[in-house]
Amino acid sequence: MAASMIGSKVERKEDKKFLTGKGRYTADITLANQTFAYFIRSPHARAKIKNIDTSKAKKASGVIDVLTAKELNEDKIGGLIAGWKIVSKDGTDMKIPPHPALASDSVNYVGDHVALVVAETLQQARDAAELVKVDYKVLKAVVNTGDAMNSESIHDGIDKNLSFDWELGDKAKTDEAFASADKIVKMTLTNNRLVPNAMEPRASIGDFNPSSEELTLYTTSQNPHLSRLVMSAFNAIHPEHKFRIVAPDVGGGFGSKIYPYAEDVVVAWAAKRLQRPVKWVCERTDSFLSDCHGRDHITNCELAIKNDGTVTGLKVDTIANLGGYASLFATVTPTYLYGPLVLGLYNIASAYCNVKAVYTNTAPVDAYRGAGRPEATYMIERLMDKAAKEMGMDRAEFRKKNFIRQFPHQQCLVHNIDSGDYEAHFNRALELSDYSNFEKRKAESAAKGKLRGIGFSTYIEACGIAPSAAVMSLGAGVGLWESAEIRFNATGNISVMTGTHSHGQSHDTTFAQIVADKLGVPMENIDLVHGDTDKGPFGMGTYGSRSLAVGGTAIAKACDKIVEKGKKVAAHMLEANPDEIEFKDGEFIVPNSNKKKTIGEIAFACYLPGTYGEIKSPLPEGVEPGLKETAFYDPVNFSFPAGSHVCEVEVDPTTGETKVDTYTCVDDFGNLINPMIVEGQIHGGLAQGIGQALYENAYYDETGQLVTASYMDYTMPRADNFPEFRIDYTCTPATSNPLGVKGCGEAGAIASPPAVMNAVIDAIGTEVSMPATSEKVWKALKDKSDTKKKAA
Amino acid sequence: MKAFNFHEVKSVKEATKLASNKSTFLAGGMTLIPSMKMRLSSFSDVIDIKEIKELYGIKVKGKSVIIGANTKHADVAASKEVRKAVHSLAGLAEGIGDPQVRNCGTLGGSISNNDPTACYPSACIALDATIHTSSRKVEAEKFFTGMFETSLKKGELVTAVEFQIPEKSCYIKFPNPASRYAMVGVYIAKFKKEVRCAVTGAQSVVYRCKEIEKALNNNFSESALDSVSLKSSNLNSDIHASAEYRASLIVSCAQKAVAGSK
Ligand SMILES: Cc1cc2nc3c(=O)[nH]c(=O)nc-3n(C[C@H](O)[C@H](O)[C@H](O)COP(=O)(O)OP(=O)(O)OC[C@H]3O[C@@H](n4cnc5c(N)ncnc54)[C@H](O)[C@@H]3O)c2cc1C
């Protein structure tokens, strides 16, 4: 045990169950007497509901009930909420339309939840659903982000479909920078809409116990404690102390499972109302339609530049699509998770960012891997690339010239960045990607009739969400601290309770490594408990790369408390002074003696005083029995991971096919607990980011039908779309948490879209928008050559 | 999925006897089952034909290769006889879907379903195949009649496909990036008498591209196609590819097919 577990590539504890098919997901749970639920969803993007006739369906074989807004209202179940208040620049609060858990008089996107059929079998529920008659008055849908403000209002009282018109930064100072600029570079960018596509579709099972009056909801959540809070406090389904939420194994979330959905609310309520377990499992098509989507911005941006290449000002003007309603984190994603990050890792003295958030008849848009930060990074990195080209400067040199060099660095917008060394990872990325020989490779490609391009991207994120004082001053409904409990059992093994949730992040392993390291207990004797509101302390869940920086720190602090107490007990047993006891590798030692106790012996003695070894007496005076400690941690600041990525693509000009030939990333995540797990997180993030750049697009037609509602039309990237990734790290430890960690969960998805797009544009020599599908690249090349021909 | 009666049959006769207006045959189930699960189709009776032994097998006989309807894509891809006789046919099978689809999906299922973006129909047309059914033999060009439509009558079962062995041939698929079915698939087969070029994915049903055939009959070389420019007005257009793009892809796939012919 002497070797430190922190920093070592320990195999994942969770692999055994997942790789042998023994994961236990919500859909795997079967309760006695359970019923099956099927949601009737709107086939229209925008319509008024004139009438819902459930009479036939209610009489169908096996049907227990058909529930609609009427029954929801009878039981006074509240609607869904938006959790972060944004104030517009004119001082007015954001405008939030009602979002009932079952549509009462209107529907606002295809897939909007209208009614629930509960039957003895799923088959019967689906058959009966076909008998429910919903009388719709179809209205013209508002679909496009760019058109929303010029279209008819879809929600009563929300003029121009505008939820808020928010600003950040010093406008006057920024205007001055532009007035005195030598060169101004502008561009318009679209950040495409994405479907999160967790491998496991959403599911929930409600179970009411009429004896104890407890309501249990098993659900696919990244954040069970917060779900319980929201569902008891706002939806008023059941009081919190009688409400248990269990998120067992969850097969990926990427943000889309942070918040409680209408389906969770309705299923939990239905189980209570019908007094029988109700099980609902989302089908893939419904998941495309009704999971919150990600991104969907249109941005105009411009840079003010001096002749020597110094960037002095940045203006960003974004329209962000919220979809049909404002989901829980929908309003913070395009504002505080986006605006403060638009500066990238550049030292820009002035900036102004304006974001208008609009409603459209599309699925709600909320946090998706990176949440705001990929949009910010895409904007600044595409703009920096274009600026370098227009300035006639090398794109790498232009970036380096503008890097922040001294830390801590107070940015002109919000963040105070504690640590970093941007040139270190950038230079390493240039080296690892063999930038100096790029021209040679380009010539080789040309000889094969292919076009080769290289693209750079650097990024910074604000992770470790979030210091409560900071986020509450920015409008958050709650602070985002984290909790942990270390519970020794008498026989010396440990249950670690965390308020975070693991759904692919490998917390079972990473957190156990921290505990193993801190307490000197073997990994196999440490069990992580999460995802059950009845088992662990309240916590804020997993997203925003916060679990390790915030939750991991809480665990480390609870371990310290265990050691403190252990020292007192050991001193008593060893007849020494607590102050002189040293703790190392799982042993309490009296220095310069052979007197020592293992932590296991101490645990046993704490639970069974008087029965073990020398300690025939009770515990030392003032020490309570048991060995269990709780810690809460609220960080002093965000953590700021950063990095540099380099992508090389090869394009076949005859078909427009674009292949990512090499991909290099050098990231500074601060200290790494398990580099293998970090690498896995990078791979996943890159897959999603490269997916956004080249393949993925949630496409609604003009009537608001989602055309890409299955894998036949929504292009998920596959393993053969990627090269071997070249991965390396630099390290400047975070100063905002004692582990010195910064977070790595989103970096790949944040950094890669601009790296890929800058490479594609470099290869073809003309603009193209995301996703750069083969057709779009072919068309861009064709238009370029047609224009040339015309000019000639 | 809606409830149905399930029958497992052992012979072609038994299968056709059970068939009715409300029945369907189940082969690999790769297309049928998802469509039933999504309630796009439903049947009173599902007749599982997988146990019909006579529908399996690969035979090379003189100038043709005969492949039983139940033969899986993976078996065609792995067959040394097929690879030797018509290299491109094994290559086509190898490029269908993923391992799971190839280990379940069948030749008979593929051509009976006649998806406009499926690969096998192009092989049938380019290799001048004859479709053997439970009641007759049909030329491929008369078999594929429209989108998801064939000349099969209700209860008629495909038993085998007889492909003619060309001098050389090649199939090039430009996959739809999402489904990886053919966005455009071009099958070129050079026979002693003629060059045949079948195109899938570009119209509602597989067809022969006369412009390409004409150019290649004169001169079987890539450069013969340099000057071919196809009109796009009769081609499919969707979110993945406009008709204009498809027209260009057909020519570039055809050039790659000529270059890759063996
Ligand atoms: C993920 C995925 C990817 C795919 N990619 C491709 C691809 O790239 N290229 C491609 O060509 N195909 C592709 N396919 C389709 C695949 O080739 C299927 O195998 C094929 O469409 C149907 O074959 P099956 O044996 O599964 O038939 P089934 O699904 O069992 O049946 C399909 C239809 O044919 C009928 N039928 C089956 N056998 C007979 C018979 N002997 N006589 C009469 N009627 C019959 C059935 O009644 C049914 O109507 C893909 C499928 C999937 C699921």
C-alpha cells in the first residue's frame, strides 16, 4: 500500500459488471404488481388542444387509467421550472412560460407530453394509446433560431418569443477598442443543434408504499438529490422526507439527465395516485424527440486588433434557441456558462457579449456536454483563425501572442483564473502534431489528389461548478457545494457516500483511489455509494466536471476527519498522546516505538469498544462510538482546465469526404487521479466534438418535424471515423481545491469542433458550416470553383 | 409490436400454405422486426422460414452462382467460391451493415424487402440475375418494381438467386453517413457481350444507368467517364444529399468501380 494510488492507472472497478452485462439500470428493475406506462406525445410542433377524449381508451383491455392535465390539476401537481434567473439588460426578469407536466391547452414541440396511458402490460398501454383522441388546432410553427424574434409569439405574453436580452461586459470600453483598432475581423457562425444520445434511454418507475406512505422513484438521473428537491418543493408530488429517488446504474447522460423531466414528475405522481408501481421506459425515437437537445446558437462576433497582432476587443452577439419551454438549466447555459468564457485563454482587455434567448417550437435545449463552453470556444477559436489569416500571420503565432501569461489573471468579464501555462501545452501540441512538417504532408496528400488542412484550437473552461457565493451572485437558485460521508464498518471496510452521481465517469474507481490513498485501505474494501437519496447525504449531482474537484474534495476532507478521530482512539489504545500519533499507510504509529494500530483495528474498537485487544475500557473520554464522518465542501473558486488541440484532415475533392487523419490534444487538467480514466473521458469528448463538427445535426423541417429522429438519419460518429488520438498533458495544479484537480469530462467536446472546422476550412480554402458533411464540403468546393470560373 | 401468431416451418411448401393476406415471412428479421416494433407494420401471423434447410447454400455451376435465399450476408462474404467466381459480390455482402446485421440478415430478405438504398438489388441487376421463387423464375429487371415493391405475389417465397459470372466487376457504395445504407451504390459488371451498370440509392428503385453503360461499352476505363455528366432531375434529394450531389457521386463511384474491377 505504500505506493500512492493517486496518479496511477488503476483498472476500473465498475468494468466487471458493465462488461459482463451485469449493470442494473432502471429498465432492469421489475417490481411486484407493476403497471406499464406509455406517453401520448404531440405529433405537431405547435397546436392548441381543443379536447382530449380518453373514454374509449379507458375502457380498453388492461387499461388502469389514462391521465391528462385535468387529473394533474386535480392533484395540484406543479409544472416544470427554470432554475436560474436571468435579468435582461433593461432590468426586467427573464420570461418563462408555464411548462405543465402534461400539456393543458397547447403543445409546443413534436414530442411534447400530452397524456399518460397506464395498463397491465406495455402492449395494452400502446394499444389503448391509439384510442385516445386528441383534437388539435394546428398553428404555424416557429422553428428557426434566426426567425424566432420576427415571428408570431408562441407563448402568451412573451413578445417576439424573447425570454431575455442579456448582456455582459463593458460596452463603452469595448466600443472604444473597436474605434481605435487597426483591423476589425467579423464573422457569423452557427452552432448546430445536437441530440445528446445517451446509450441508455430515459426511464422511470414510481412506487408508492401505502403502509409507510413513502414514494420511491427509480430514474435515469445524473442528479437524484436535486430531482427530489425540485419534485417535492415545486411539483409538490410528495414531501421530501417521504420521497426517495434512486438513480441506479445510468448509461450516460452528457447533461441530458441532470434535470427532472415531465415524465419523471408524471410517473411518480401516477404511482401515488393509482397506488401501484408504474414503469415507463423511453423508446429511442421518443428519446430523440423529447430529451433536451444541446447547442443551437447563431452568433455574430468581431475582434478588434492592433497592427502588431494584439487583440484589444471582442464583441459577441448571440441568439440562443431555448426550444419550446425553458428547461431547468436552459437559461444559464447560454449566459453564465457561455458569456464569461468567450475570451478563451487570451488576454483581451475589453469585451462585450449580448445574448438573446428565444422560444421556438422545437424540443427544449439545455446543458449538453460542455454546456456553453463549447459554444464560446467555437466562436473565439474560429474567429482567431480567421483573424490570423486576415492579418497574414501564422495562426499558431497569432494565438501565442495573445495568450494570458501571468496567473492569477482577472479577465475583463468574470473569471479570475488561478493557474495555467498556456504556451506549455500549445508548444507541446505543436510538437506532438509535428506541425513543422505539415507542408510536406500536405504535398503528399496533393499527390494523391487529396486536400490536406491543419486546424488549431485552444480552450479554457470554468469547471468545478460551483462556488456558491459566486454562482448565487450570478442568479443561481442554489449554491453548488458537495457532500461526502465516509462510513467505516466494524470489520474495517468502508462505504463512501457521495452526493455526486456516476454514469460513465468511473467514480467508483477514482473516488476509491482517493480514499485508499488517504486512509491506506485496499481498493477492494472501499465501496462507493451514490444515486440514492435515502443512503447518502444531500448533494448536487454530476455535471460541469464538478464531481472530482468539489465532490472528491469533500471525500478527502471527510477522510481527514476520520484520521483525526482515529488518532484520538489510537492514542488511547496505545497509551500515547494524540498529538504524537502519526498516520501513514493505514497505520497509527507512536514514533520511535513499535507501538501501532491499523485503521481496521481502530474501526473495530470504535464500534465494539471493550471487546477487542488491549482496549477493555470504553473509548477515550469525549469520543463518541462509531467511525463515520461527513464533510461538505464549497469551493473558493471555479477550476480552469485548459488545453491545445491540433487536427489534421484530408478531403477527397471529388466527393467532399473528410477524414480526420490525426488528432492531437495536450490538456492541463491539473493533477490526475487516474490517467487511464482521464484518457477515456477525452476519447468520449472528442468523439462527440468531432461528431458535432462533421456529422451530427438535429434537423427540423419548416413545419417543426424532427427529420433526424432515428439513427437512420441522425449521424452518430462511429469508431472508424476517428484516428488514434495523440494525447499528452501538462500540469499546473488548481489552487481552488486541495487535490489540485481541474476536471476533464467536457474538454474533448469543447476543444474539438473548432480544431476540426479550422482544419477543414484550411484544406478547402473556403467557409463551410457545421456539420461539415461530405455534401456541404463538396458544394463549398464546387461554388468556389464556379466563382473562379465566372471571374476568369 | 402488436400480438401475432408465430409459426416455425420446415419446408417451402409448408410456408406458402400458411401464408395469407395478413401474414409475413420472417428471415433474418433485421428489417421486419424493427418495423413491427415501431408499429409501422403488423401481421396476424409471422412465418419463420429460418429452419427451411433447402433455402441455404452457395453453388457455383458453369457460368452462374446460385445462392439460397436464407444465406446470410456473412456467409456470402466469407465464401471462397463466391469470392473466386464474383469477387465483388462477396465484397458487397461484407459491406452491408455491421457484424450483427451480416450474421442475421439474408439475401432473400434483402431483395424481397427491396429497400431503395439496399445493396443486393444492384448486384441482381448488374449480374443479370434470375430470381427463383416458390412458383417461378423471374429476371431481376422484372423483379424490382418500385420502392419497397417487387413482383412477388402474396405468399410467394424467394428460394434462391442465380447470378451470372462476369469477366470482372466491382461494387462501390458511398454510404449514407447515418444509416450506412447506400446513399449511392454503383455496381459495374463487365461481361463478354456488354457492360452493365446498376445504381441503387439514387432513385425510388434500383436502375441501370445507360449513360455509364454506353461510355464503358465503348471504352472500359475510368477516363471514359470523365465527360459523363448525369442529369439530376430524376434523382432522389434528401437531407443527406441533393439530387445534384447524387449525380456527381454516381459518376465518381462508377470511376472507382471501374478502377477496382477484377
Ligand atoms: C443496422 C442495419 C444496417 C443495414 N445496412 C444495410 C446496408 O448497408 N446495405 C443493405 O443492403 N442492407 C442493409 N441492411 C438491411 C439488411 O441487409 C437486412 O438483412 C435486409 O434488409 C433484410 O433481410 P432479413 O433477412 O433480415 O429479412 P427480414 O427482416 O426477416 O424480412 C424482410 C422482408 O422480406 C420478407 N422476406 C424475407 N425473406 C423472404 C423470402 N425468402 N421470400 C419472400 N419474402 C421474404 C419478409 O417477409 C419481410 O417483409 C441493414 C439493416 C440494419 C438493421
